[in-house]
Amino acid sequence: MTMGPRWRPPARTDIRIVEADRGDAGPRVELPTATDTRALGRALGEVLHAGDLIILGGPLGAGKTALTQGIGDGLGVTTGVVSPTFVIARVHLEGRIPLVHVDAYRLGGLGELDDLDLDVSQDESVTVIEWGAGMAEALSDAYLRIDLARADDSDVRTAVLDAHGGDWAARVAEALRARHV
């Protein structure tokens, strides 16, 4: 099922690194619009590999699904990426790597996440889990955690990109350079 025209990244974005060296935490990036959030996702999607795990955190409306839409675009997903809130998981098989998009908000813990059998396809796909903090980390030794926040009085979002293991830090830096941050 196609969900309208495929999103295209803008020629220029207003993404900017607010804090690059944050000790144990990764860079904090300012995203003035939802378009910039999708553009960051696209840049990340372009550096992803099969087996990658991304855990998204942040309150409702912070941009988790918009970021995942951009990741899908960077992977070449041609069907619309929408929130899997009511179905818990959506799988997009088209593109250079399949995308598994999970909403763990209604899951009661690691046991219920494990019941989804994500490990069956995890090595062959990119897995993005919204609301997965505190349980999804057990799925892989190496993952990228992205915490999003949105200002109360504007559309400006911030994203903290926190690399855990593997070559995540280098790939995050590559994605940020690709967006001319």
C-alpha cells in the first residue's frame, strides 16, 4: 500500500550540532522543523547496515515517527512509514535493507518485546524501536539510542545521538557530515 508521494529531502536543512563533545553522551542536534527531523533520519538511513538497532525515546510529538520516516527514505523504503502504535510492528521489505519499525509503548517489558521474535529478522534488517529504552538494549551489544525532545512553544526539536558499541560513533559522525551540519 503506497501512502502518497515519497518524501524527498530538502536541498538545504537547518540541522545544526548544538553540543558536539558531551562526555559519555553523543552529540545534541537542533532540528528546527519536522522536515529537518526527517532529513536527519535520511542521513542516518544512508549509513545503516543490516543488523543495526536504533532505539528512539522522547515524549509524544517529539518526532520519533518523523525520524523513522527519514530513516526509511535513506534505506529506499517506498511505502509510507507510519506509526505502528496499533499494530506494534510494521515491516517494510522494499529498499536496500528491510526496515522493522516497532512501537514498544504498550509492551509490558522485555518478555513481550521478545515475543515479537525480532531476533529472527534482526540480522537481515534495520530495527527501529520507539519507546524501547530499558528493554530493547538487550537485543544487541551495539545500538544507537536517540532521545528526542520538542520545545513546548515551537516545532524546534533536539536529538541526542548516543552510540553504544560497534562503529556507531563513526557512522553518526558520517551522517552528520553528510547533512552539512
